[in-house]
Amino acid sequence: MCTVVLLRRPDHPWPLLLAANRDEMIDRPWLPPARHWDDREGVTAGLDQLAGGTWLGVNDRAMVAAVLNRPDTLGPSADKRSRGELPLEALDHESAEAAVEALQFLDPGAYRPFNMVVADSGAAFWLAAREGENRIHVAPIPEGLSMITAHDLNDTEGSARMRHHLPRFEAADTPDLESGDWAAWQTCMTSRESGPESAMCVDTDWGFATRSSSLIALPRPQNPPRLPVWRFCHGAPHTGRWTDIEF
């Protein structure tokens, strides 16, 4: 179960802040975010070396896309396409709205169930391919703070992780991009309280754990343009090494 937290504030110089923990089997090989695809020169994303896709990426038009599993759908299926293709397809587009316009017409049955976040500085969307539904659900992500896990957007009733940690993010100091201070959010991402269903940072005895963490900020369009910010932790955020990803 991965986690994505978003703060939308359209009138701010940094209209979108995103925090994400990736939870995965520890034996699934991967590489940290970089320009891994020759046919997608404008995409910076982590590489899943098993299936060739990604869980989280940013393009040169300052758009971000992430994919998460729905409940009880960990791992690939031989008769389904890889969900890691979806963020890459989204990042081929010029804007979040254009990406969602295209992705909403995909066949959800071609993939195992998923949640997606697609956002830029002006708009943000949650997409879901839910078990038993024959079309992809699309909803705008509202202004303010939102969280998504394997469950629906802001579903604090269904998700113990959201119920426990969304109030913690609401109470935390907002990151200050001008000084580079992400400390409060970074602390929230490291929490290992309670079990794997509610802890932000997971470490189980069956080979499943939090493998990386990301803190991303998208700038408001301006001239000259500012680059996005991506702080990346290679490993669990309480023990791993944090670096700045270059675009």
C-alpha cells in the first residue's frame, strides 16, 4: 500500500506540494528517478526494472503522475498490462487535464485495480479502476490537503492510514520552498506507529516494506520558468539517504 499526500493552493508560487511513500516487495528491483526512457526525453521518473514502468514521475511541463494499487492487488498478473505504464502515458501529455481526458477512456479491465494521481500547477485529478466497475472513475482533487492510499481519495473511514495520518499532515508546518524546509512533512512520512495498515513507513516480516519516499513541489508558470523540486529518499525515509533529483 503506497501513500500520496497533496496540498493544493492555486494562488501560491508553489501551487502543488506532494509527498509519497512507495511500499513494495523488497526483492522487486528498481532505480531512483532519472531520465530512463530514450523515447520519453522529457520524463523524470523512478524505474521499475521488472516491468519497465514507474510508480511516480514528473515531466518537463511540470506535471506529476503517480499510480497506487487498490486493496489486495499487490503484484503483477500474467493476463494484465502493467500499471506502471499509466504514469508514463499521463506524462506524455501537455497538462493534467489533457492526460485525464485520454486516460479516462482506457479499458480498466486491462489492468489490475489502481488509483492514480495526475496533477499540474493548475489542476489535479484522482483516477480509479475499481474492482467490478467497467469504466475508470475520475474526480477532481479539491484545494487544500488530500491523501490517497489503496482506498478512495480522503476515505478516512476505509483507510486506517488516512484516518491516523491526515490530521497529522493538517497540523504540520507547511513546507517552505524558499528556504528548502520540508522538515515537518518529512517527519510525518517517517512514522512507523501501529501496524502496516496504518503506519506511513512500513516494514513487515514477509518482505514488504517502504522502499522510497518523495517530496515534490510544482511551481506556478512564470517567465523565466522555475524547475520543479523533487527531494528523494532512496530507502525508508527514516533511514535512507535524501537527495535532490535533477531535471
